[in-house]
Amino acid sequence: MLAADNAWGIAAALWIVSGLGRVFFGGKETGFYWRNGLFWTKLALFGFVFVLELAPMMTFIRVRAARRGGTPLPDFSVARYRRINTAEAVLVNRASARTR
């Protein structure tokens, strides 16, 4: 699960960097994006993914700290985080499909 969390973090960083690059250094003026409803929909979907990811992110930070410190791992529901991960994947897929 920690590897999957790392992959999500790397993917999020790439989406943010490439998105900002496209808005500010892409072929279109920035005003195009500020007036574009699909841009705001996509931004809202990614924001929702971030909100969903807060609980797993905090848990995995605690798990990593516990492993480093040799203390017992915190309790968490794998099934709950699996459902959150599925919801995030659906939202990311929909956000990506909106701009194709």
C-alpha cells in the first residue's frame, strides 16, 4: 500500500506541474483557461480527489513514522482505503476524459 501511495503522490505532482505548465506556458493565453468551464470542472474533480486522499495520506505518514521508529503500526481499515482509492481512480479517469 505504501508503494501505491507513493505512485499516487508522484502522479499528483506530475499532474499539477504539467497542468500549471500548460496553463502558464502552453500555446493558449491564460484567460482561455480562466473562462473555460471544463477547466474548472477538471480542477474541482482533482480538488475532490485531494480531499478524499487526506485521510489515507495522514495514515500512511503515521505508518512510515511508526516503521522508522519501530513502534506499532496504527490501526486502519484496508477496505475503507481501497474504496477511497477506487473513488479517486474514477474521478481522475473522468477528469482526464473531459479534456480528450
